[in-house]
Amino acid sequence: MYCIETSDLSYQYSRQGNELHRVNLRVKEGSIYGFLGPNGAGKTTTLKLILGLLKKQQGQIKVFGEEFAPHRQPVLSKIGSLIESPSLYSQLTATENLSVWQKLYACPKARIQEVLELVGLGQTGTKKAGQFSLGMKQRLGIATALLHSPSVLVLDEPTNGLDPSGMVEMRELLKRLNKEHGITILISSHLLSEIEKLVTEVGIINHGKMLFEGSLGELMQRQQTAGGIRLDTSNNAEAVERLIAQGLDARQEQGKIVLPLLARSEIAQLNRALVQHQLDVYEISTVESDLESIFMTLTHP
Amino acid sequence: MTTFVASYQSEWLKTKRSLAAWLVVLGGFFIPFILFWARVLYPEKLKKAVLAPTYWEEVLSQSWQFMAILMLPMGLVLATSLLTQMEFRNNTWKQLHTTPQSYTTIFVAKLGVLLTMLVQFFILFNLGMYLSGILPPLVRGISLPKQAFPWEMYLKTSGHFWINCLPIVGFQYLVSLQFKNFLVPLGAGIGLLLASLIGLEWEHGHWLPYSYCSYYFFSLRGAKMGTLTVDAFSKWALGYFVGFTLLSYFFYILKKDKS
């Protein structure tokens, strides 16, 4: 079952151009869904539409199998969110900030201390939220999202502004929440490296269009197929002609010859053939494209 | 789902240590504090004043003289804008709008807190007026005023001022909900207040929504303000308040981006 499902979701801020174009996004129950895309790709707009912060124009949004708009309140009672920077009342303490939301969600008061301990802010006492570091603010934002024990967490770039150790801590916390509490997480980021160790499902968006959606395994599969072989010879132009004549998909790129992945025996055979034609081979190497380069290829074709 | 009471409590909690909350407390006691010292520092005048049968009426009139025309409207412009803009300043609209409550509940709870704070201000101001009248004779060892404290008159006057300043609350609420920049509601408020003060002697001055506190104050002093009665000013004020509030509600509900 999908926790969150959008069908042909389109949105435009102004008459010029679409911000989102027929976005289909499916977040499986119990998964950690990484929603990736460069800045301005349409991630935040999509998440705002899912949470009802933007008025839907076209398409369908279902949360827990129900249409969002007519069931807005019951649906929102099961979602915790952190969109962009955390929402905090700067003149209030961490406990007072959470009290503001505790009253609205009508959850037990004891939850306030529980979530503060969970995010490591249990000892902030009378310190006002305005005096918190960026990392502490971000953690208080997560605590707010977790306060009412939601089934789904929607987090928009929650690691923005965090230092590397803060990022690791956040990742561990989210993993724990998913494993131990069974919370489904939809997390957006513009850095694949930041969330590739966390997510089970991935959606990639750019210019308002979904470019890929699937498991991390499927994306890794692309990694393998996207790999290739790089060659450098004494005459690359002639070498390319000879390789094409042998039925290989060879081309020149940045002064080197690029070929699709081949078996080891085929590489040896190819080398022999080039040498037989008086072409000196200076380099044969395999090119493994990492997730980051797949991401770049998808978002910058 | 969130009840109105829970929403109101949540909104009330947000006012804790806020600038608007301080403004209510300081604004309520500021003029009484000055008048207290004015009476303590001039004991001869005070001696004569406490013997007069209209001592408490004088205290009331002196206090409202400074409050009604400028301080109350200005304080309201500031406090309403500060309180409403708190969500913009703290980047919290998006969080508030993803809580399981209707937009109507949010709108009414916020307005309810504003009106409660206005009541709070009037209570503090009345308490301040009483203390500024009763404490100076005690400090100076002068006999206390013969006249009993006219609670009813004080409350009635405050009730009228409360109604007459509602258009200011309504309009400031409307503008503050729509514009992120604090200078917009502030500028609009100051502009309308100045326009209302300039237009006081205009035959249609009562069309100006920020003018009713001044009109009511001058009518208390016995001045005739055109052809309208005190009750008519209050009706205009209530009409404007209802109009601004409805307009504000529709703009708020229809806002496309609630983040």
C-alpha cells in the first residue's frame, strides 16, 4: 500500500511555465523515500501540495489511500512535517514551543520530554529557541514533527545547514525512527550522497518532471549499465573507425575513446585487434559511474 | 480534531514573552505612572483635587486625554501587527497550517487572542488609573478622596473605547495577515491614524475608521462632534470591524499559498 500517492500532479505559480508537470510519486508504507533534485526542481512545491500548503490545481493527491482535500484534518493528524527551515517561536523555550503544538494535536504532555530526549534536546532548560544553534533548531523542528507520533514524516531538506556530524546524527535518528517505530519517511534533498545511505526508495525530479522512481537497487542497476570502458591510443580517430567496423558503439569524448561495458575476454580481443592495426594502446580502463554521476546525468542530460 | 479551545490556548501560549504582551502591560501602566508622579510632585494641587466631588472624573479624563487620541490607536497598530506577524517572523505559518484544525479555527482563535489582549489592556489601564488616583494621597499623607470610586462609569467608558477601537484591530489584522513585511501594516496603520486625526473636523470625518476613539473622547469632554451621537459612532465602529473581519477572513481563506 502507498502512504502517499500523487497522480499527474501539475502546478504553476504564474502563467508562464509549469512548476510541476504530471508528477507521479508513490511512497510505500514503511519505506524511506528519498526525493531528489537540484535546487528549484520542484521538490518543495510537491511537498507543499502534499501537505495542502498550496492549493492543488491539477492531478490527484492521496494520503493513506484517501483523497487529501476532503480528509485534510484526519490526514494531517497522522503526518509530521518539516518544510525548509524549522518553525520555532524564538521567544519560547524548547518545551514551550512543543507545548504550542501539543495543545493542537491533543497528545499527552509527557510526549514533549520524550521527543526532546529523542532528538537530544532534553537538557535545554530555560534557553530560548532564538538562542539555539542551527543544528539545535533543526532538531527541535524534527521534535515538532514527531510530537504526535505520526505514521508519516515529510521532511524537506532537513540536513540543510548541519555540519557533517549533525548530518550523520540526523541520518541515524531517521533510520531508528523508521526501523523501531515503523514511521514512513519522505525526505527531500538536492544531494544524493547525503541520503543514499538512508533511503530505500528514490524519486528524482528536475524542471518539475519526475525523471526516475524506483528502489535504490534499481538505481544501482542503472549505475552498472551506465558504466563503460575508456581507451586511449596513438590514433583515436582511426581506432574509433575500426571499433565501429567491428560493431562496437565507440565514440570520442574529451580526447579519449568511450565504449559500453564489455566482458574481460572481449577487452583483450579488442586490444589485440588495435595492436595488429599498428595502433599503440596507452590506456584501457573501466569507468564506473557512481550514484552522483547517474543523478547528474538524469538531471543534466 | 483540534477544538477551538485548544487552538485558543495554543495561540495564547505564543504571546508569552512576546513584544505585544509587553506592550499591553507597559501601555496599560505608562500614562497612570506618569500621572501618579505628576500628582506626587505637586501636593498642593493634589490637596485641592481630592477635595473636589469630581476627583475620579478628573482622573479618568486626564488619563484618557493622553490615551485616546494617540497612544491607544498607536499601541493597537503596533500590538495587533506584532502579534499577527509573529507567524511570518518565526516562519511558522507552514507548521500551523499543517496541524489538524480548520483555517476558520485558526483565524478565529488568533482574533480571539487579540481581543482578549485588548480586554487585558483595558483592565490594566483601569487598575492603573485607580492606583494613580489613590496612591498619591497615601504617599503624601493627604486625606483620601471623599468621592467613592465610580467603577460603573470607568467600566462604561472603557467599554465604549473598546468598541470604538475595534476597527483598528480589524484593519490591522487584515493587513498583517496578508503582508509578510512588518512595515506594510505599520505604515498603513500610521497613515490611517493620521488621516483620521486630520479628518476629525471634516463633516464626514466619521467615515474614517480610526477616528472613533478621538470622537468619543471629545464627546466625553462635552464637545459636539457633528450630528452623530456617541451610540452612532459605536455603530459605525462595529460596522467597520465586522466588515474588515469578514474581508480579512475571505482573503485568508482564499490565499493560495499557505506556507
